[in-house]
Amino acid sequence: PNKKDAPLNVSHTCRAWRELLLSDTRFWTNLDTSPKSSPCDAECDIRMATMWLERTGDAPIHYRIDSDSMRQSKGAYLELLHREIFRRQAQWASLTLHLDDDLSPVPLKDVPQLTYWKLHDPVPFAVEDCNSTNGNFDMDEDADEPMFLIPDLRTTGRPIAPALTELQLDDFWADEVGQKGVLAMLRHCPDLETLSIRYRYEDYDLLLGDDAPICELPKLKNLYLSGYAQGLHLFKKMRAPSLESLKACVIEAPPTVIADLQVGASLRRAKFHCSSRTPLESLLRDLPELRELTLILRLEDQNPIY
């Protein structure tokens, strides 16, 4: 019943079954450290996870890593697990990361097999300084460190995530560094079809400048947003000519997002959760292919109006 532990349990059945489980790396290609229903020893879990990774060989790996379940573990074991995961970038098939630990930024190299990626982090990406020998990046001293350093596509000459089709960013901190990092990552995803961003914004002075190059997402079909549109400038640098579905929650001005993305000609489904009334006439006039529209208006001291 517990699929997370199945390979380990089956390998303990008898010698013949153990030899079978150890003979094929595909049995070990799902690693899940999310919280379990029963209490467990975190240090033992991390040791088991590193052993599990050794048994994957060169096979593609599906990760679900949640450090909340391992908070009581010693830092050395967490560092060991993270190092093993990040060292195997070329094997990533799907990756869900929710890490609360203060880790040094990891340079992202090539993830040719990665198709699904979910990150819960205030600064998931930052642009790597190609002129630096130690992987530096431009950031304020008091700001959170990014999880991954992304090379500029103009320096690599080829995308590092050519197979990625879905990217989810949770708890994203929408300052200048964070937005530049996300755009840098998106440029490495030519086949991206679904993008989900849940972001925060608190009156930053340093927002995304006009000098950032345009990011083309030719295959993007689904976009999910949660946050205040006026604080996120990266939409002005994104082009999604094939976008079919847009869901925006707590967005004050949905038409501006549509105009920035230049998706009016392709959008078929839209759902807006707004804090003010949206000018429907101008919105509908700019969406000739729209077939389904949902508006949720939350006005002052009132229940939502659907």
C-alpha cells in the first residue's frame, strides 16, 4: 500500500527478490521524502535516501523532497542529501522541492530529461555571473539567497531544460533579482506548456528594468497567476502567442496582463479573481477567441460575486 517504501520492503522479502530489485535501477527511480503518516527518525531517512539514490544508477529519477519532514535531522545529513540530488541533475525526470534550509546557491547545468518542476522558494533562480570564477550573482546582502544560479542563454547557446513542459513556482519573491532569474530560466524552456506562479510583492524600489530581453514562450498554453499584477514586471518581457488558458487570482488589473503577454488572439479560457470591477467591454473586445470567462469580484465588505 505504501508505494514510497515498496522497493525497500520487497527487497527484504528473500534473497531472490533482493537480487531482482537490485538488478534493475528502475525500481528505485521514485524518491519521496515528504512527511509520512507515522513518526520516523529523520537521520535514518536521509541515510536511506542517499543509499536509495546510489541504486538508481544512471536512470531518470522522480524526486519529491520536503525538508519539513527532516527538520530534526543534523545539518550534515541534509547537506549530504542535497548534494546527492543536485549532483544528479542530468537524471532529473520530475522534481518537487520544498526546502527550508539555508543552502548555498547551486549552478544549474543541464537537465535534459526534466519534464515537471515545482519549487517552493522565495528566490528560486538568479542569473549567474558568467564573468565570475566562483558563481557569483548580483544581489543585496540582506536578501535571500537563490536556490539555483541560471546561465544566460546567450552564453550557453542552447537551452538547458529542453524537455521541461510544466514549471510551478510557489512563494516567489517578486523583486528585481527574482524576476530576472525567472526570465533567465524560462528562456531555457522552449517546450514549456504550463506555467504557475504564486508570488509576493512589497513595494520594492528595484523592479525589473526595461533592458531585460524579451522571453519567447511559443508553446505555452496554460498560465496560472496568484499575486498583484502591478508588482510583477516580467509579464512585459514574456510573449506567449499560443496561450489558451489564463487563471489570475487577486489580480487588480487582468487586462494589463493580457496586453503585456500579447495573447488576445489565442486566449480561449480565462478566470479572474479581482479586487475591483473589471471593464468587461474592453476585455471582451480584445479577446476574439474567448469561449469561457469566469469573474470572481471581491468588493469591500462583501462576499465574492461570481
